[in-house]
Amino acid sequence: MLCIDTSSFIAYLQGDKGKDVELITEGYWERTGLLRAKILQQGYKARLADTLIAQNCLDHHALLITRDKDFKIYTEIAGLRLAQAP
């Protein structure tokens, strides 16, 4: 599982060096961008935070437990596994 604080995320985006920046899963940001683009191209909303969460779950074959209906499109487009409350 990938958990990142904003300070490390900003450092990563700025190209800084450090153990925190180097721990980020290889290709994660590219896969996230491609997933978000795919969803947006089909006319659905894809908030960045939701896409980051979805991609992390996909990378680790993890079930996402949520009440947020916005994740449903990720199941249809990317195969995200959800456990949603009714």
C-alpha cells in the first residue's frame, strides 16, 4: 500500500531527491494519469484524489471499502474491486 504525505508528494513533483521520493512505486503516477484520462475521455468525472486511491488499490489488488458512489466508474473501466454500502 502507498501512503504519502503532501510534503513528500510535492518534493516528488519538484524532482527532489531523498528516500521518501525514491520509495514511490515505479510508474504509479503515469498509470494514475492514464487511468484518469481514460475516465475523463468517456465523459465521467475523475477527481485526482479518487484516481490516486483507485490506482493504489489496483496496483496492490486491494478491495476498496467506500460509501462514495464516484468509485463505481473505476470498477467498470479498470476493474477496481469495491465493497460499498447500499
